[in-house]
Amino acid sequence: MSMAAGWPSDVLGSASEIGPDDARVLAIAGLIREEFAEETGARFPTLSRIPSTRVTRFLDHFATLAPADGAALLDALARIGALYLFAAPLIAKAHEQLRMTDPVLLRLYDALGARPFSYGLRYVDLRMARAMLRDPESRAMMAQTRAALDFTPRDDLPEGLVGATPLLEIETIRAPELRKLLNAMLAKRLAAKPQKRIGGELVYEGSTGDIPLRVSIIFSNLYAQMTYGVGWSVRERGLLVQRLTYETFWGAAGGWDYLTAENAARSIDLLGELLLRLARLFERVLALPELA
């Protein structure tokens, strides 16, 4: 049975399943690869400002790669990233195929899940790390675990996010303060006001230039302090983004868990920049002859 069965025609139109070597996928991958080249060539001025342990983990791993291996990884990420711009039923098989068989992606997943990137306060969300250090039992368990390791976990915090402030002196930001910053930024960037949804989700619908965007924000008391997602669609072409982030393309999707009272304002401004980057990518996708 077709994977598109059960999806309304106004979502998928007459589109059929899309393979990993589809001309549309490869064309979009080329655009994403250009974005990667700009970011890596400038030494990650955008990614390094994203307050996320997943992004920090990716950047630390990428720094260990030889140039050829780094280029191969970016090629693979661009290819799988291109799939995210299509409706999920159309690309599910292709996505699973790449995720489970591409050797470059498999090495990435193995590396990021390895112990050097699983231990160390550098890779623990800010609120959890602070709670661990304040709890004697947690500190004792951490010391016991570390005694059996054959490497030294990284406890240095991302300086670009928190400066030289000691962990226990960092003041985290609360959801009401974040909401004020978001409302101001998204009113300016998208001319959008928040709509409250069930479960505490905030949805902002507006546009940047000719590109309409739907931005979803969720605050959490566990793990990530804030998650965002961007929605966009041109349904007659099978394009349907429901909850995409800029970090998704880099294999580092996840919430923002390094938001502090000091970096919150510039982080929310950065979110505005990321929305603009995504909108420009969508605009370039629409101009591709392969999607005409």
C-alpha cells in the first residue's frame, strides 16, 4: 500500500514517493551544501551561537575530522536534509534508507553517541548540570563513573555561550522572560502575534518577504528550556515542512538548553536570523527548475 494512503489530496496532490536520488532532492541538497560551505568557511559564526548542547557536540566532533571526512559528512547531511522539505509520507523510505545505510551518517551517529560526547558537563543541559553539582549524591555517582573511564570528560562550558562564568553562578532564563523576547522579535520579523495551543504551544503565523512561515514554540521544565519549529508548505509541489529547525540540517536537531539571563536576548535575535536563513532557502528552492 502506498505510504501516502490516508493523507488528504490537498496535502500531497498527485505526488508520489521520492527516492534519495530524485532530481529534486539532489537539487535542494546542492542549495543546502552551499549554506554549509558558507558557514564552515567562516568557521561557524551561526552554529556556534546556538544555545544547544547538541550543536556544541556536533561542532566539537566536526573539529576532529580531516578535511576530506568533513566534506563527505556535509555532502551526506545536505542530501538527507533535502528530504525534510517534502511531506513525510513521500520521503519516509528514502530517509530510512539513508539513515540506516549511509556509512558517513552512521559514523556521525556512532561518534555523537560515544562516551566522550555523553559524559562531561559540557554536554549536559544547563539546568541538569547545575542540579547535579548541587546534589551530593549526584556528585558522588559522577565521581564513581568517571573513575572507570579511560578518558577525561570535558567540563569546560562553551565560552561563546556563557563566557567564563562558573557553572553554579550562571543564571538561567525563565519562560515568561523568553516569551516577552519572542513576542517582540516575531512581531518585528514576521508581523505575528502568538496563538496559544493545547499543551502550552505558542504558534506565530506571518511572513518574511513573500515566504509565509509558521513558527511553533514550546517551553519545558525538563531538558530543553525551549524548542522551536518552522512550518512552510507549497502543497501542489509536495513541499510540506511541519517542524523544521536550522540545526536539523546539521544533524543537531533538538531544543535550546543553554539559555541564560545573559545570552537570552541575543539568542532570540539569533532565532530571527535563523528564520530568515530558512526563508531564503525556501525561496531558492521554489526557484529551482526541478520543482517547477
